[in-house]
Amino acid sequence: MTTTAKMHVIQFNELPDISEVDPVSEKERGCLEAVRQVIDAHGCITRFGVTLLHNHFHLAEDEILVETSNSEDRSLVSPPAQDKRG
């Protein structure tokens, strides 16, 4: 099974570079635990999660980031592609 998600330049370029992101602090661990408890209380612990927002490179104005996962070959790739919305 293959699934695809798209992220547009306005979303992606505003994120800090991975080299500028601090490790999770003890204060943030408390926040994450509180979020986990809320997700769990709603019975969604196996459906939703949290990710550290960052980027590894900037996208050009006419690009989007296209994430494709393939469960058969256990791959996840996120290459930039031309935005065909015109």
C-alpha cells in the first residue's frame, strides 16, 4: 500500500532547520505527557502522535514536499516536486 501527503512551501520553510532545534527539555516532556494523556483519554492513542517540527532544506516557491510511504518495501521518502497547481 502506498500513501502520499503534500506540504507546501509556506508551511515548510517557516520551520527551523534541524540543526537549530534543541533537544526536548524536561518542561516539554511534561507537556508531551499531558498531550499523551488527553489522546489516551479519548481512546486515540494508536491513531495520533506528536512530531518535532523542523526542516532539512528550503523549498523553492514553485515546489511542494511530497511524502510517500510504501508499506510493502518499508520505505518513506519526502522529495521536493514541482507544484502543478499553476
